[in-house]
Amino acid sequence: MSDKDPLAAALEQEIPNEKASTLSRLNKKLEAALDRLKKAEADLDRSPEERHARLADASEALWHVTIQRELCGLRQHRAFYDFLGVPKAVRLHMGPASSVRAMKAK
């Protein structure tokens, strides 16, 4: 028998499920952002500003996924990035989109 409060025990089971669900949702957002970036880079009619905005979005999505992976205990990211085909530019600019956009303004 466990001395744990039933509510605490339920939370202990629910938290990992929520972490995994959040990681799944963030992975889907990252995949969509990478797809938009790829299309923007392939479309010569798109402005450089729009391509840079897609880079900023993908970089921020990668940042969110990386943080959530860390929270889930996943510490090795390179193979994951390679599997998704994350471009080096996205890896280098990973972080809040506002910081990537600010770099463009300089």
C-alpha cells in the first residue's frame, strides 16, 4: 500500500501524459513551419522578408520543441533534427522569433 494522496498519485500519472501530448502538438507545428519555410525558399516570387519571417517561425518552433523534449527527458537532439531535415539555418537561429527578426533589422 502506498501512503500517497490519491490526487497526487493521479497527477503523477497525468503529468507525463500531458508532456508527451504537448510534445506531439509542438512537433506538428514544427513540421508545418519547416514545410512553409521550404516552400518560401523554393518560391522565387516570395520576398526576402517573407522568407526570413518563415525562418524566424521555424526557428521559434524548433526552440519550443527542444525545450519540451528536454522537459520530457530527451537530451539528444541531433538525430531528431536530422530525421526531420531541420536546416542548419533554423538550428543556428533557434530561439524566440522576435530575436531572429531583430537580427534581420540590424
